[in-house]
Amino acid sequence: MCSIPSSIGNFCNLQYLDLSYNNLNGSLPDIINGTKTCNSKSPLPNLRELCLGTNQLMGKFPNWLGELKNLEKLYLYNNQLQGSIPSSIGNFCNLQYLDLSYNNLNGSLPDIINGTETCNSKSPLPNLRELRLESNQLMGKFPNWLGELKNLEMLSLYNNQLQGSIPSSIGNFCNLQYLYLSYNNLNGSLPDIINGTETCNSKSPLPNLRVLHLGSNQLMGKFPNWLGELKNLEKLFLYNNQLQGSISSSIGIFCNLQYLDLSSNKLNGSLPDIINGTETCNSKSPLPNLRELGLASNQLMGKFPNWLGDLKNLEELDLYNNQLQGSIPSSIGIFCNLQYLDLSSNKLNGSLPDIINGIETCNSKSPLPNLRVLHLGSNQLMGKFPNWLGELKNLEKLSLDNNQLQGSIPNLIGNLSDLSSLDFSSNKLSGTLTEQHFWKLSKLEYLHIGSNSFRLDVSSNWTPPFQLRTLSMGSCHIGPAFPAWLQSQKNFEYLDISNASISSSIPNWFWNISYNLEYLILSHNQLQGPLPNSNIGEFLPNLLFLSLSGNQIAGTIPDSIGHLSSLEVIDFSSNNLIGAIPSTINNCSSLIVLDLGNNNLFGMIPKSLGSLQLLKSLHLNYNKLSGELPSSLRNLTGLDVLDLSYNNLSGQIPAWIGTAFSNLVILNLRSNMFSGRLPSLLSNLSSLHVLDLAQNNLMGEIPVSLVELKAMAQDYDMSISSLYDNESSYLYEERLIVITKGLSLEYNRTLSLVVSIDLSDNNLSGEFPKGITKLFGLVFLNLSMNHIIGRIPENISMLRQLSSLDLSSNMLFGSIPSSMSSLSSLGYLNLSNNNFSEKIPFIEQMSTFKESAFAGNPNLCGTPLVIKCQDEGTDKNQSDVEDKIDGGFVDQWFYLSIGLGFVVGMLVPYFVLAMRRSWCDAYFDLVDKIVKWLLFRRRVTYTRNHAQRK
């Protein structure tokens, strides 16, 4: 390694100097010799090309470079140059190619650069054809002088920190063919109109532009019309911005466009039913040269339009992660040149077509003859697996995961000899998989068929034709014997045969299955026998995830577990393991999750666990561990979950829990023998969602500071899955047993909904902690079976999320607050065996609870209890009086209305009847009879009403 000497300037006749791809380091010299030696005003007077790329040069851009008057090409790419670009860069009058890419240049591009006078030109750098400044740290706005580089053919500024909007003057690049501005911080809308038609003497701006890269910025707004006027454009990349609006039908007029990527924007609406372009492009189909169309990760909806099938030269179509609906049409088969099709993560439904077109159109024996990748996962597809999928001879990757497909898989799938990845996982598929399904899949490396109901039926001596890197067969029936064919697989990186009905022991050869194995999941089988005592770390040095949970593994945890030094997750829960936790486990220094719960482990918690400083989740619940908590655990400062419930641990709950575990979300010490007072420092656990200290021997008052549990005072939910940000621990599913509503409920995927405090079955005393009503996010609260006194505060109604409240078997007194009736989420209530008094506020939500919720309170009365309150008799008498008064009032109005009707009835016909005597006599005889009948009915009604009230 050496630096460039200043004597380099003595090369008087040198025209070409190429020192690229060496180990030159140090700064470029500030001054170089040569002016006197060469009898010239500048050093290196004849130099035309200087190549210093791919070295380790550093420092700033030296001034003498600007004095190389005849320089045509300057390459300083891939070094460590620093500082800003000087305005003197414009003095390169003859420079055609300038490449300063992949350095550490920073600062803004200069607002003005020299050169117009020096070069006797109207613009600086009058001969520059290529300017490459990508992958630096340049910032600021797009300077105007760039638009004056009339002969520029390539401008590359991608992967910098440029800001501001793209100016309309960009259209002045008359000769520009390549423009790379992606991976910056450019924002604002694309200009509605750009200059250039007059400047370039052309009908359209940027008349020679072939490639336009604007991806990964912050551009917004709609797709401007002038983009459609770039007649020679071949590649347009606008991915990963914030563009909005729908895709216009005018998109079809890009006659020469080969690559169009609008993915990862906010485009919405349906894809247009028809697009223009056939007349403009003098072609039978729009976009006649389009090879790749990327519209992934937008908000597009509607059905699959027919014109997509007219894109005869299309090789890649990516519509992943939109909201497309409807079924997949049979016309999909006419994509004769299509190699990549991704329609996954949409809302496509219906069955896959039984037959697809394309054999005649493509002049091929099979549809989609060039298709290599087909992704249809995460939709709502149903029905059976169609036979034509087995006829895609060139298919390399097929994914149909997370749909609702039913039925069996045809044997034809075994004919796809080029298949390297196959994913049918998470469907409703069933049936038997035989050797015939795999007989030609010699290139298969990734096989995902889990979460179905397959049954694997292969011979005991079967040797598969493939060497898998990933096998996921969870929930498939593989057993009862351990699959011997796995012994032939030497390239495993991921292996999941969980819940596979395997009931044998794990053979010794299995632990030497693959040197590259990183993820091993054998959970929820009936695996038997002990763990190996051999040094499995020697055979599995790269293992990150090991799950044997839910089996019948017996014996002790071997000391050799410490040799698996790369492990991030150990899950041995729900087995028959015995003995002590080996101290060698501290050698697993990368451990994030350790779950040894539901076994028969005994002894003390080893102090060495405190060395696992990356640990986030520790489950030792349901064992027989004893002794006090070792103080070394306070070193686990990143801990999120601590579950030591159902053991024989004793001593006081250490105060350092409140100071050491600032990120703790779950603290479960239930059903141990902890004694003493609750440490007030527990209030420092600002992330805590679950506090379970039930069934211990705790005493004293509940600390007032409990109200400072900030996470419980929030109205929002925090996803427990977000605790872990790497892949290995993401595969581990947190679970917790919560005793609530009188039941033991296991939460895993819904664990984020649990916000709980359970201090039940202790010897706690003192008054009801009124500050607890400020923990607005509480869902479960259990303080039962203690000696708590006092009243329930009226503002308990502030706990709007409360689903379960158990205060039974305490010494609480006073009335039950009427405000509790507004707790609309409350589904379980137990206030039994206290000293509550007065009437139960049996209204609204409180009216949903039975007598058992209030039993054992001698002074409590009212519904739903049998005991009536003293004032209920007075209320009844008052009601009778009111009924009598109301009844009399109604009777008076009733008969008054009859009287008025009678009078009206008499007057109306009077004048008619007075005209003829015979009609008058007959009419009044009828009236007399009606009056006598009404008087009789009144006496009967009055008598009946008074008899009932007596």
C-alpha cells in the first residue's frame, strides 16, 4: 500500500494513466510537480484519461485536478474521498466522463459552478457526457446548472440524500438517455409540465431519454401526463414512493417501454378495463415491448383485466399485496413469454380454473410454457388442485399457501422436474402423499406443506430424489415411526415436523443430520426417550432454534446443551424432564428465549442464568424449583417475560425486580411461597401488562405507587409479538395461563389483549387501593381472598376495559357503587363474602350477574338476592296509591269523552230526525238502550278494579 506521489506531475507527455484496482491510500497530493519540468502552465499537460478507481484514497478533491485542461475522462469511483464538490469542477472544458461514485462526498451540490469564461462556452462542462455521483452523502436540492449540461447523456445521483422537488427544468436535457435519482429524499409532486420542447426542438421533452429511475423517494401526487410523452423511454422505475390516484388508460402509449415498476405506492382504484396504445404504437396490442410490470404493494382493486393478456412480450407480472378480487380467468394461459407471476396477498376467490387457454396461442404442448415462478398464496382461493398446474414444465417455484384449497394433490406434481420450491401450507388439503408425488423433484430444496391434513405414505427404505434445505410438514401425519428417510437429507437449514403423530424415540443418527441446520421444530408429538449426552454442539454448530415442547422427553437436560453456543431459542416445555437446570446453559450467550416450563425440574435456579444478557423471555413455570431468586437475574436487563409460577420458590420478592427489568411486560410469580411485603419499586415497571403474584404468602398493604404502572394506564393494546425482532424468536409463540372468570385460560395469539393484576389468595391488608382506578387499560383485576378493607370507590367506572373483577372473600364494606352499572365490558363479577350493605344497583350491566356474585354479604339486599330491602314495602304501597289516582283520572276522562261523543251524536242527526216523526221515535228508543248498557258496564268495571286492589 502506498500513496500517489506529487512527482506524478512530471509525466509531461502522459495521455493515459490507469492506477485503478490497487491498494493506493492516503490523500491525493495538494500540489503536484510538473509545471517547470514540462514548461507548461499546468501539470500533466497532455493527460486525457486518469483512472484511480477502486483504491482507498481519501481526503478532499484537490485543486490541481481542475488544471488538467485536456482531461477527457476522470474516474475516482469507489474510494473514500470526502468533502464537498467544488464549484471549480466546471473548469474541465474537455471533460466527457466524470465518475466520483461510491465515495464519502457530502454537502450540497454547488449552486453555481465555474467554467463558462474559462471554456469560452455558454455553459459549464460543455463536453460532459456522463456524470456519476451515486452512492455518496450529497444533500440539498437539484441545482439549476445541471440542466445546462447540454451534451449530458447520463446523470446518476442515486443513493444520496438529495431533497426538494424535481424541477420542471429537467426537460432541458436534450441528449440525456439515462437519469438515475432513486434512493434519495426527493419529495413533492412530479411537475405537471416540464420544459424542453422548444429547447430541444422536439415535439416532446427529454426526447432521447431511455431510462428514468425515481424509485425510493418521497414523491407524491398523481402520475403526470408528460411521462406518457417520453417516446423513447424503455425503463421507468417509480417504486417505493407515495404516488396516489388510479392508473390511467393512457399508460398504453409507452410504445418502447420494457420495464415499468410502480410498486410500493398508494395507487388505488381498479385497473382500467381498456388501455390505449394500439394505434399510437402501430401494434395489435398496447405496450408491445413491455417485459416487466410491477404494481405490487398498492391499493389496487377490482378484477383481473383482459388487456393484461394482450401483453404478448410480458415476462414478469407482479401484483402482490393489493386488493384484487374475483377469480383467476382461464385466459391467464395466453401469457406465452411470462416467466414470473405473483398475485399473492390479494382477495382473489373462487376456484382455480379447471382448464386454462394458451396451448394453441403459444404453439406449445402446455400452457404458460415459460413460466418459472407462480405465487398465488394468501388469497381466498378454494376448490381442488387443478391438473394443469402439474403441466407447467418449466416451473421452479409454486406457492399456494394460506388459501382454502381442498381435496388431494394429483400425482402430476411429481413431474415438475425443475421445481425448487413448493408451498401448499395452511390450506384444507388432505389425502395421501406417496413417493409418486416426488419422484422427479430432484431439484426441490424448499417444501412447505404444513397445516393441512396430509398423510405421508412412503416405504421405510425410501430415499428421496431431492436434498432439501427447508422442510415444513407441521400437522401432517408422518408417524408413528420416526421418518427414516430424513437420514438421507444433509442440507437441512429448517426442519419442522411438529404435530406429526410421531410416537417413537429420536434416533441417535438424527442429531448429526445436517451441519447447516438452524431451525429444528419437533414439538407436539409423542417423542420419547432422553436427550443425547453427546456433544451435539459439534454436529449442530449453527442451530438457532430448538423446540421439543409438548412431547414425552424424559431424563435430565444434558450439560452438553451449553455447546450449542449459537442458540437463540430453547423450548423444552411440557415434557417429563427431571433434575436440575444445568449451569452450562450460560454458554448459550445468544439465548433470547428459554422455556423449560411444565416439567419436573427441581433444585435452585442457577446463578449462571444471569449471564444470558440477551434473554428476553424466561419460562420456568410448573416445575419444583425451590430457594430464593438469585440476585444474578438482575443482569437480565432486556427481559420482557418472567414466568416462574407454580414452583416452590421462597423468600421475599426482591425490590431489584422493579429497577432491573424496565422492559418487563409479563411478571408471573403465582403459586409459590414468597412472603413479606410487596415492593413499592414494582411501580417502576412502566411496560408491565400482566402482574400475577397470586397464591403466595404476601402481607401488608398494596403499595399506593401501583398506580404508576404506566402501560396499564393506556387504552391501547401492545402486540406481544413485537417483543422479538428477529426471525428465530419470532417463531416462538408466547403463551400465558391467566386465572380469570373462575377458569384457567391460555392466551397466546391474543396475549396482547391481556392487561391483568392478580394479587389473590395472599394475606394482604389495608384499604382498597383507590389509585387502581387510574389504570384505564385493566382487563382483569383479582384481589380476592385477602384481608382488604374499605369501600369500592365510585370512580371504578373509569376502568372501561374491565372484563373480570373479583373482590370476593375480603372485608370490604359500604354500598356497591351504582357507577359499576356502566362497565359495559364487565363479563364476570364476584363480590361475595364481604360486608357490603344496602341495595344492589341491579341495572344495566349489573343486571347480568346472578345471585352468586353477591352471596355472603349479610347486609346486602335487592335483586338478584332473595333478601328484599326494607323500603321495598313502602315503595309498593306508594305504587298502589298512584295506580288508584291514575286509574280514577283515566276513568274520568274516559267517560267524559263518551259524553261528548254522545252529545255530538245527538246534535248531528237532530235536524234530520226532526223532519220525520217515525224516524225520531225509532232513533231515541235505540239511544235509551245504549245508555242503560253503558251505565251497567261502568258499575261492573269499578267493582272489579277495587276488588283487585284489595
